[in-house]
Amino acid sequence: MRVRVARELCVGAGQCERAAPEVFAQDNSGLSRAHVPVPRAEQWPAVHEAADLCPVGAVLVAADRAAADDPREPS
């Protein structure tokens, strides 16, 4: 499984970084990014919490690749 932040949706609330600081970080623009796109097994509970806490749904979790009909994922 993979995780990423849809930067076009991100508002920089920082909930993902608070929930999983070893996976997410805010950059100089104040937007979050997943600096570990393929987290270790023990990190997934915090990653799912981060996705649940994101106020705009910018934390995206996908199986091996993005769903074809998800416009937020690049092809």
C-alpha cells in the first residue's frame, strides 16, 4: 500500500504530521507531503488516523496503484 498527499487539496492543517510524524511533514509552503510513500507495517495505524483526521481528505491511501477513476491521483 502507498500513501500520498493531494497537494491541490491540502490546506496545511498539519493533522497528518501530528498523527504520523515519521511519514508526513509540512514543507516550506506549509503544505503537507508524505516523505515515506510506502510506510512500514507498524506505521499504518497512524497513517490511517492521519487520513481520518485530515479536514479536507487530502491524505490518500491506495493499494498498489491509484484507482483509475480517482481524479486526484495522477495517471
